[in-house]
Amino acid sequence: MEPAEWRKKAGLTLKQAAQRLDCSSASCVFRYERGEREAPNSVVLAYGRESDGEVTGEDLNRVPKRFLRSEGKGRAAA
């Protein structure tokens, strides 16, 4: 399940999710949700725990197509 989909389904704001996931800020969670930042193992485990396994490491760390550039300029999310 997409991380943002789970968060919204759980009725959590970005700030509330950050607190539950032991993240430093709401913007950090936002970047994980958009695939702009790779989630460390501690966050992957927290998502799994908080979502009862609905959000997996694969869900968190795949590169969304919207961040891939056809011209190869810039960096895609890792």
C-alpha cells in the first residue's frame, strides 16, 4: 500500500505520522511518501509496525515514475 494512502486511511496528519514513525519532521514523512527520500531501516520497520504490515519497505523505497527524467538530467530518488 502507498504510504500516503495508509496515512490518510488511518486519519493521520503528516505531523502525527512523523511522531508515530519516530521521524524528525512532517516534511520528512512527506518526502518518504513522494519517494524523494529513501527510508532508513528504522522507518521501514516503524511503517510496518504502525500499519500492521500494510506498508512495506518495497512500498516506501520504489522510485515513482514522476521523479524519473527522460533526459537523464538530475538525480532520481534512490
